[in-house]
Amino acid sequence: MTEAVIKIESLCKDYITDAGTVPVLHDVAFEVMPGEFVAIMGPSGSGKSTFMNILGCLDVASSGSYLLNSRDVNHLNRDELAHLRNQVIGFVFQGFNLLPRANLEDNVALPLIYRGISRAERTMQARVMLEKVGLGKYQLSRPNQISGGQQQRVAIARALVNQPKLLLADEPTGNLDTQTSKEIMALFSELNKRDGITIVLITHEHDIAAYARRLVRLADGRVVYDGPVAQDPHAHTSYTPSGAQA
């Protein structure tokens, strides 16, 4: 039987502030199987960014269980969490976060340094990934010599160079124009369909979420929809639940 990449049950997250306890996520259940492409949507204040941070082991839940690649995240120490982030998860953010003085090859190879891989092997793997995202001929260029869309492709190559089980993408088209966004989302779709990469994507745009096969919608820290993108009852409404921030 195939094990879920992500399995979350009864997950809650509260923040302690001077004004008291602020609940952000309530009793969330969420499961992602290998090869799925899932989009997470929700208005500001819905808890989606907090949820993504927990998925990426950048934050911890207040209660509930989270199994990532069959490991109980709540019982891992700092080094074990760092290992998960480096070996199991690939991250793509809205900001490209590339090193400006390093060429694209070295930017992509960066995660391999922490695994103690030799320079020659790092270079080879980085070149393979740049080819995969359509930038093989730019390997010695620097980030300021390519477009924003190309920089995001480099960030995707860097996220994939460790061959992670899971790719987490947080508003990956937020800094891109419409046409470039389509190109980046087509790349995500190709990586998912061709290579079977499991993808969880956060977006506030329904046309971006439409590239996924499944949509999870959050509101007031709860899952209000989980199913096919085409059947989302809130797709054509400006749904803002009570208590949500504008």
C-alpha cells in the first residue's frame, strides 16, 4: 500500500500574543499522496501561510499529528528537521532568493553543498536540473542577466536538485507577469505529469490553482473545500468568511 507523503490529522495552531491566545488553524485534516498536485487557496487571514510553514517544517503545530514521508514531525529534533527540509522538501518562494554574485549553476548546486557532495558531482547535477527547466545554455550567467521568469526557473531547479519527495511552492508566480506566470505553471504541470513530482502550491489566484488537480480552500483556519478545482463552489465568488482580514 502506498504511503502518503503528507498525513495530517486534527492539526491546530495557536499564537500567544500580549492580547492572549490567537487561534489560526482549527482541526485541519490533510493528506497528499505521491504524485499529487494540490493547490491551497484562501483569503488573507485564512491560515494558509501558517499552514505552509508547518508543512515545510518551518513552524510547529500546537496540537495534532503531522507525518511527513512517514516520519512524525512533532517528535523530531532540530537537526532531524533540518535534514527533512534539505532532503525531503524542495521550496519555491515568491522571491527567487538567488545569490546575485553566483552563476546559475552554483545557485542550483547550493543545496548539495550541505550533503558533502563533491564539486564535480554538484556541477553535473546542477547542469542536469538547468536543462530540465530549459536553461541549460545559461549555466554560467548570473541572476541579473536573465529575466524574472528565468530566475524562478532557476529557483525551481535549485528546489529539485536534491530530488525531494515534495515540492512546496508559496505564491511562485506572485512577482511575475501573466504570460510568464503561465510559463512557470506549465513547467510545474510538466514536472508533475512527466516526473511524478508531488507538488503543494499556495496561491490566491484561481487561474493559477486551475493548473493543479486538487484544490484545498481554507477559511478562518478551517478546510471549507477539498476536491477537484473545477468543482470549487467559491471559484467565481469573492468569498470572505467572517473574521478574515482583508
